[in-house]
Amino acid sequence: MAGALVDVKPTFILKDELDIVIPTIRNLDFLETWRLYFEPYHLIIVQGGDLSSRTIKVPDGFDYELFNRNNINRILGSKASCISFMDSACRCFGYLVSKKKYIFTIDSDGFLANPLERNTRFVDLVLTIPRVTLFPMCGMNLAFNRELIGSAMYFGLMGVGEPIGRYGDMWAGWCMKVICDHLGYGVKTGLPYIWHSKASDPIIPLVNLREEYYGIFWQEEVIPFFQSAVLTKACTTVQKCYIKLSKQVKAELGRIDPYFLKLADAMVTWVEAWDELNGKMLKVLGNRAHGNLLHWRASSAIAELEIASKNQAVDYPQKIRDLTKQYWAVPVAVIGISVVGFLYLGKK
């Protein structure tokens, strides 16, 4: 019968190899809608909110771990400073503690539509991102091979105490793409498979602008920086690539704002935390990981890193003041420049 719902019985692929990571500041009632699809998998939930104001509730029947700020501080100690607070960038702690090969990550407000409803928007479109090409990665619908690229999936310092928020997935995407290009890993992206139900208040756009406006200006120099970055031949692992990239961030972007000096240090702390928590697993992988690296390596020659210095300072506060006068004429869509993407790392 036309328009009738189809009895969908999903196939649970990678059931024992995949963790679902969810950053949240609210109850996870939306999981009821997706129980049919998510219940067989292990959930890693990272609470990014204030512990004194909310206790996160998870529907019964799900296999999950719930980490809050106290847990993060206890597990990472002094290295906990690299994990953001009150921002969805806290999700990368879930990547850090997962012991599975693959990660699928969503936001708690990302998928509220019923997947069986007629108006759900399914699309069949996946695009391979060309080498030396960046793209706006979004963390709301993201999957990756943790063993291959996990240590580069760091969402940076965002939210409370930082001048910027909500750019964590963009930052991670840019860093990850540069490293994938260098090591010869493939990256794919696609349109969202369902509608995104946004939890932030659309009536108060300045709430989002307050968190994102520095990023609107900084990206005018950050994107060219990543477009020009080429890692050296000595960078044979993801961690080595990331440490090298952090040094370039400090040298080339530190002049823009002291935030990037702090971020560069946090990138190093992140890699140290990754190696500390995953050291045993890395030893087990050993030769297999090295073999994968050789197998995935791109055939084109890797040039030495050479990025021209830019010494001209930019008066960002003045640019912000100028934009504020005319911001209401800018479509709200400008704020949400990220597109929902699906990342899959595989052979080119």
C-alpha cells in the first residue's frame, strides 16, 4: 500500500567492534526513538554540563558508560585540561577511553526524528573528498576507524573558559584531513540521512553567535593555514603528524590570538593522554598498524613542510564590532556552516 511504513529489521554490523559516543547536557530520551538501532551497541556518554544542576538519565535497557567531569579529572589527572567543559567537544574523551576499533558519534539533539516516519529524509549520496582538499566535518553524524585515525580526532578547547565554542568538529576535521592526506587514508562525506532537530534556541541567534563569532573571522586564516600544511617524511604515525601540526599551529596561528598557543599545547597533551591510555593496545597492534600504514600510503611523493610566515596583525575585535552593526542582515544559516557528514576511512 502506498505510503505504508516498512517493517525495518536492521542488520547490526560491527556489533562487537563499534562504540557509539554521545556528548550531552540533557537526558537521553531520544534513545527510545532509536532503540531498535542503538540498543545492541555499547554507548559511551560524556556529560559536558554542570554536575550540580543536572543528573543525566538514560532509558533502561541500554549498555552504556556515563562519564562526567569528575570521572574525567580522576582518569586523566593533570592531562584533563585538554578536555573541554560545557561544549560538545567533550565527546573526544569518549574516543579516548573506547577500546573498540570503530567509533560512531552523534549529538543528543542530532537525531530526534523517527526513522520509520514517512517524512524522514533518506538520501543515497556519498562523496570522496579529494586529496589536499578540506571539508566542513560535522560531529553530529560521524564515524571513523579509531585504530587508524583516532588520535587525530581531537575537538580542541571549546566552550567555558575559551573564546570560542561549537567549532570543535571543524577543527578536528581540518587536522584529520591534513593527516589523512599525508598518510594516504581516504575520507568520505555525505548529506544527512535524516532531519536534524536542533536543541539550541533558534529565537536567540546571538547565543550561538557569541560562541561562534571568533571562528567566523579566524577561519579566514585558519583554513589557508591547513591548505598550506604539508607534513614531513619523518611523520610516519598519526601521533607524530599531530605533534608536528601542533608546532605549526603555535608558530603560524599563535600570532592571531593567544588562544592558539594554548590550543597547540592542548594538542600535545591530548596525544600524551592518548598514548598513556592506549599504550597497551598500541603494543598489541604493533606490526599490524605499521602494515596498515604501508598498505594505505598514497603513491604521490610527500614534500617537506614549508609554510610562509605572515606577520601582518589583524584587528579582530574591530572586525567583530563592524560585523555586529550589520549582522542581522546575514542569514542565520551562516552560523551553521557545518554540514552533517559521514566519515569513513578506507582505501582510496
